[in-house]
Amino acid sequence: MNGLFKNNMSFAVILALGLLASAAPAQQASAPATQQQSAPAAQSQAPVAAAPQTFKARYDGGVFGYNRKIEGNLSFDDSANRLVFRDKKDQVLFVIPYQTLSAAFADVRSRRPKAATVVGSLPVPYGLNFPAMFVRNKYRYLTLQYRDAETDAVGTTSFKLGNKQLLESVLSALARKAELTRRGEIFVRPRKDEGTRTGVYEVATPPQPQ
């Protein structure tokens, strides 16, 4: 009996030590997970940096008469309450008055770089160029919906900006200057008609740019 009792006690001690050893890594693993969950909340509360008055931007289309991509600069012209786009020669191509904006949002598009496309198409043996097929870059766009005051035409235009921080600051500044209302990650201009109206942006929240 004493031998059996000692064996049971030894087994119980070994089992307890094993449970303690397995619980420690689990607790350590849960700590980073908790930190990761709290990180987005802290980031969402971080203040947006002030937007520059003039910044580089590539026009990607949407304004009637300008059908090609154009490298240039966007500027806040607060004295005239408008957004001004100039080409590389500093020539004004078109303007978007703040009051004509009906919506503005930050867009993210993933595309494969041209170099990765070329490498992926090369006849390299043993599939050495296969990883190039999965290479993709993220590009940031300021997308605007507007209604032209003269023609009453509605259009959507977009400008490629340099990085996420610039896009966030420009979008925030433009929404404030144009007096747009936030709906999730989109800024819109609600109609001033009498009565209650419910638009798609009242409930729809597009995915946040990564």
C-alpha cells in the first residue's frame, strides 16, 4: 500500500508540474494578444497631423476634359474656398470648390508593380520567379464626389497621394473646410431638404484603409 500511495503521489506531483508548465506559455502568449487588441483603439484615438497647404498628387481621372493621368500638386485655396490642381509647370488645370463636394473618402488599391509583372513572366526554370506573382503594393487615393454648380453634372475624381499619413491629414482638413459630415470612414454632405432622409451612408461603413 505504501508503494502504491507513493506512486500515486509522485504521479500527482508530476501532473501538477506539467499543468503549471503548460499554463505559463499560454499566459505569456495571451499578453501580446491583449496588447494587439488594444493597439488599434489607441491608434484610432491618435490625433491627425495638420495637412500641408500644397502637396504632390497624381490626378487619375474623373473631371470632364482631362482623361489622362497627370502628375502635379493639389492646394487648399482657402481664400476662394476651393481645391486647386496644378500640373508640374504650376499651371492651374481645374478647381473644385468646397461647396460642390458631396462626398470624400480615403481609398486603398493593391496592384502588382511593373517590375514584378516582368519578372513573373520571364521563362525562369524551376518556378524561381513564382514569388514575384504575389508581390503587390498599396496605393493611397483621395476620392471625391462633386456636383458642378454650372452644369449640375455629377462626377467622381481621385488623386493618388504619397502615403497614409498624408491622405488622412488631407481628408480630415478637406472635410472640415467643406463642412462635410462623417459617416463611418466616409465624409458626406447631407441634403438640407425638409423632413428626415436616410442615405446609404447612415448605416454603411466601408472598410478602413490598412
